[in-house]
Amino acid sequence: MKTEVAASLLVAALAAPFAAPAPAQEAGADPGPAARLVILGTGTPNADPDRSGPAVAVVAGGRAYLVDAGAGVVRRAAAAVREHGIDALAPPGLNRLFLSHLHSDHTVGLPDVILIPWVLERPDPIRIFGPPGTASMIRHIQAAWQQDIHNRLFGLEPHDDNPDAYRSPVTETTGGLVYEDDNVRVTAIPVLHGSWPHPLGFRFDARGGPDGAATRSIVISGDARPSETLIEACNGCDILVHEVYSAEAFRTRPSVWQRYHAASHTSTVELADIATRARPELLVMYHQLYWGATDEDLLREIREAGYTGRVVSAADLDVY
């Protein structure tokens, strides 16, 4: 019943029109470059030195919106500034974060993104949106670093201009419209991921698409086994960002891990079906579980399973 209610909220949120731009944005102001998807980290719990922990960003109207906080998230964002000139991802601009679920590989970067941009002159608190349990996690992080916070506030380091920017107000959700400003509308999507009670994906409807499009729609799965709600949320979206594992390599895994991954994640064969039905303009695979397979193997498996649309296997710092 809870899942059905959340799905109903999702449908209503996706059908709602964009609110009028906030009055703080003056008419005729430069909206910034077209909305972009930036892959900050494609990693898993595996300690792959080439892949930081899972995190992506939607950048629209000169503002960054992060999804998940894997290991190295702030440094990966800084690398995107250096390599792609995406200034919105500089530390002072990291002030909106959406969490798909509370697995450690998706949240171990929370102290990093809460505290380090504050030290580096973020002017405002970071607003965090996530499933139930997020507020408790953030309270414990603030408590764990209380001596650091106290020392920075009352020691020799100057924080007179942003004394409250370490704070992290939390909004918890199980699905539906969760955030909106003059750049984006963000809808939380109830998904299925192992035994987590309320894992989420997110759909971003961002103003300023490429080639002059009025908006750009980006759906991000988070960790999810096949979920009808993701198919409904995409429904011809511009980009579907979806986790994946190699169906061929899966057969070599011990049976206990096969049970876990089948209940928690999405194979290449399953993703081919999802994408065929969801019809994205571009399918971006991330959070890839290779188990010895390669990006070329993942792409081949997707094609052999019948998907004929545009598809890529993402690497850290790819931009779409």
C-alpha cells in the first residue's frame, strides 16, 4: 500500500507544471549554459582507484545539484571545474544534495560535502533531501565532528561571513515532488533495492536544455533492481542514468551473492528491457559491477538483449 501511494504521488508530481520562476531571478538574466549531467563517480564498494564513489550532478542555471555522496565527491567536483570549466561545481556552490539511500558507498562522502565546502567559504548551509533515516545520519555526523566545528567557529580560523554554513537542514521523503526552484524541479521516485524500505531514484526537469529546448529531463536510478516506477518516470526522458551489472559475469558469482544482486541491482539483460520500454534519448550506465567484464562487454550484452537506442557506459568526469 505504501508503494502504491508513493507511486501515485510520483505520477502527480511528474504531471505538475513548472512553477513560475522565483522573483529573485530578474527578467532577461542570463540563465547560464544548457543543463548538463556530470558523472562525478561511477564506483561501487570495490576499491577501484579509477572510479570514485557513486555521485552525479545536474548543473542548471549556474547551480549544481548533487545526487549521492560517494567517496571523493568534493575532489571529483573540483576536477570537473578544472577539466570542464563547470564553475558551479566549485566547493562554495555545493549546497543541494539528494540521497538515493543510505548505503555506505553512497554516503561516506557526507562529512566531506557538508564540512569541506564550508571551510572553503560556502556561504550557505547545504540542503539535503533523502529517505527516512537521513536526518538521523546527519545529526550523528554533526555530533562526530563537533570538536572540529567548535574549533573552526571559535578558534583562529575566520568564519565570520558564513558561521552557519556547516548546518545541513534535511527534508525526508518517500516519493513525490521534493524540491523546486527557478532552475529545476526534482521528483523523488520510489524504487526497489534489496531490503531497504524506501530507496529512491530522482527525476530532474531542468530549464535550459541543449539546442534551445525549454527543458531537459534526467532520471537517475540510484541503486535499484528493475522498478516500474523508473520506467514511468522516464517515459521518453532525455537521459536515463541507470546502474547495471554484467549478466554474463553474474553467472560466475557465488550463489549467496547472486541472491543479493538479483534482489538489489539490474543486469544488462534487464536494463535492455527497461530502456526499451522507458525510451530515453540517451541511456547512461553507471555504478557498473563488472566482475571481470569491460565496458565493451556491457555494451555488447545490452545490444544482444535487444536494446537499439543510444547507450554509453560512463566513466568518472564524463559530461552529457
